[in-house]
Amino acid sequence: MDLKTPAVYAGIGSRQAPPLQVARMERLAQVLAGHGWTLRTGLAQGADQAFYRGAAMGRGPVELFLPWPSFERSARTGNGSDVISERPSQEAYEIARRFHPAWGNLSRAARALQARNSHQVLGGDLGTPAALVICWTPNGSRDGQAPDAGGTGQALRIAAGYGVPVLNIALPDDVERVRELLSCAREAEVVR
């Protein structure tokens, strides 16, 4: 996979992403958008919004999957290329239930947040998986099994379950793989 073959990726991660990682995600999303890549994200504060801002700066297509219509409304740019799904489908809830280790303990709002993760990875129709997930988590998880993986962990568990590759830019090896994805040296500076 390279920049010359535009694809759909899920850009997600922790709400507690540090400023350096937020800037890195914004620039990475901007470069990918400039090469025609489509971002899927959930617009949560932190990493999701960093990817979203970057894709908007690069004027790239975005698929926003929200848990409810008013979620993070103030963070939306109104970019004409945004495709917004304001609620997870019933099937998305079923997928989320299968992958969440404590589904029965979640509130209604938490279930909606987890269900929208199904769409971020698998698309609006839940049958069109992203080519890859690019994320940042404090623990470097690729499969969402770490106890502190949070909401991003749900998306990573779904990705693992459906065979979608994950690059976690908290890991030096994955940073190198992102550099390889970026075809020109100037753009590789994004992840330095």
C-alpha cells in the first residue's frame, strides 16, 4: 500500500493524545487527504479531532460516524466533502456487543459510542472495511486487549476481528511503517 493508491483509513485514538502526537496526526491526515485518501473517524476529542482537522486542511473526503446527532457539533468544519452518519445502525450495536468485554455494564450513551466504532472500521454498510487503522494510544495497543485501551480499544478489537491492519504511531516500528507509506521524503517528516 502506498500513497499512489488512495484508500479509506480509520484515523482514531486516545482523547489524551499529547500535543506532539496531535500535531503529527493532523499533518499525517493532511498529507493523506492531499493524496485522495478518505478518513473515517468518530470526532471524539483528542486523536479523532486531530485527524479530522488534518483531513479538512488537506480538503480530503471524510466519513464521520457519530453516536448521536449533537455529538461534538462545535468541532465540525462543515467541509462539503464530509459524509456524516449521525447514529450507529442496529447491526453496528450487535457487532459492538460481540467485541466489547463488558457490554452489559455500559450505559446507553457508552453503547452508542462503542457502536459507532463498528462503522469507523467497517464503513457505513459494515461491509466495507477500512484499508487500515492509524491510531495513537498511550499503551501502543494494536489489538485493543490492553486494560487501559478505552474506546479506541473497541475499534482495535473490531479491526483485529476483521483482519484490518493497525498502525499505532505510539510504536517506533509503526512510525517507520507510516514513513514507508509516505512516498516522498518531505512528507515523511510528518512522523518525525
